[in-house]
Amino acid sequence: MKILEKISEFFGKFMAIIVLVIAVLALFVPKSCLWIQTKWINYLLMIVMFGMGLTLKLEDFKLVFTRPKDIICGCLAQFIIMPALAFFLSKIFNLDPALMAGVILVGTCPGGTSSNVITYLSKGDVALSVGMTSVNTLLAPILTPAITYLLLRTTVNVDAMAMFLSIVKVVIVPIGLGFLINKFFGKFTQRIVKILPMISVIAICLIVAAVVSHNSAKILSTGAIVFVIVILHNLLGYGCGFGLGKLLHLTPAKTKALSVEIGMQNSGLATSLAGTAFPTLAMATVPGAIFSVWHNISGAILANIYNRWAVEETETPEDAPAEEDTVSQN
């Protein structure tokens, strides 16, 4: 078990590099990864979400009642700023409907577990990050289809009900099962949570490899435009979160958590939903695939920058990253 824990620690530490290497291999040597079927994506994502559920505790949701303003601020920012940025960037760069649908899907999805890890590495408010991710994920079955439909209804046909059912099946059910197992079999989960980073990174790498390899020609044919939009969307999300934190006079730890949570999306979910909501728009999966690679790279860089921003000594223990064990499990 100790060996697995060390391997898991390695995977968590070098996640960005590992994902990048897999993505480059899948893009330029697609045959090496074509054995990974795209139909596996939902199941792989369910594994990641189940792992997230195993790390959740009731304390994570108590934050909603003890610090409601922080959680509400994070939720509103997540589901207003990122969809708006996705929509305006798509219009500014005049994307075709399929790519626009993919970009907006990335924007309307909640944050993923990666944001908790990056917040921890940034010395941000981990409890707030986990709380925002949990609440945003639970709101996703309603808000993601609704906002996507609102923004794309005049451009493409959006199967909002199919999106709702897919999110419930792929996200809510696995998280719920993981949460219940952690609740009633806590001693068991404590033994395996330390290897969850390894399992999650492997699942994420397989998702990236599957999407990129099966769409390598399409990704290369889009040129630099989608890469530019994805990078801008992500960086502007970080910037808006940081600016909002400063505007609201939040502590550095909270500002970091808000910035990371807003900027990092659950791109695996976006990729999965693209096939469900837009079955005739194959290119809609491309933005999510690119974001899957890029946000791990940008997140690692951002964590290095934020890590140098010392947390003020005046912060209370509530604001300090005291949930170290919780995040290290993600």
C-alpha cells in the first residue's frame, strides 16, 4: 500500500506533465491511443466523480450554512462569468456552430476536482474550494443544460433533457454513491483515499487520450483559433475570479480559491456532454479535449505564482488551508 501511495503522490505532483505527454502522443501519433474507445469516456468520468464523492463529508456542505456569502458568490461567478466569456469569445472569433457549442459547453460546466488540488497547491482556502465545487456540481444538472440552451437556442438544436439525464447519471449518482460509502464505511475509505490521485489521473489521461486520438485530424484542422479561445477563456476566468475577490475585499486565501474555481472547468464532463447533446456535431468535442490538457498546465503555473503570494497573518483558521487531507485525496 505504501508503494501505491508513493506512486499516487507522484501522479498528483506531476499531473500536468503526464496529461501533456499523453495529449501530445494522442495528437501526433493517434494510432497509439485509438484502442481507448470514446464510449468509455462516461465510465471513466464516473470513476473520477465517484472518487470525488469518497472524499466528501458533511462538513463540506456545512460551509453553505456557515459561510453562505462565499459559496453564493462562487456559484454565481461560476455560472455567469464563464458562460458569458465563452459566448462572447465565440462571437468575437466567429466560430462555426459546432465549435461554438463545444466552447459554451466548457463554459457552462461546473469546476472539477482539479480546482481543489490547484487551490491546495496555491495555499488557498481549500474548504471554500471544495464547498464551491460540491455545490456547483450539484447545481449542474439544472444550470448547465439551461444556460447552454439559453445561449445556443438560436444557433443549434440543444437536447437539454438529454444533458440533464447525462449529468445525473455520470456526475450526481457516482458522487452520491461515493459520499454514502464514505459516510457509512469511513474506515475503509480512509485506507484508499491516498491512492485516489493516481486513479483520477489515469482516468483523466485515458479520457484525454480517447478524445484527442479519435479527433486528432479535426483538432489539427481547426488551426490555432480554438487553442487561442480555450487559453483566453481559461486565463480570463482566472483573472475575473481574482478581480472579483479583490473587489469584494476577500482575503488572499479566498481570492485564490475563487480565481481557481472560476477558471478551471470540468472539461471531461463538457466532452461527454458534447456527444450527448450534439450527436451530429462531431467538432463540439474538440474544445473540451483541448481544455482538458491546457487547464492542467495553466493550473500548475498559476499554483506556482499564487504559492509565492503569502497568506496574510491576520487570516483566521477558517480561511487557512486546513483541509489538507481532503484535497490531497482529490
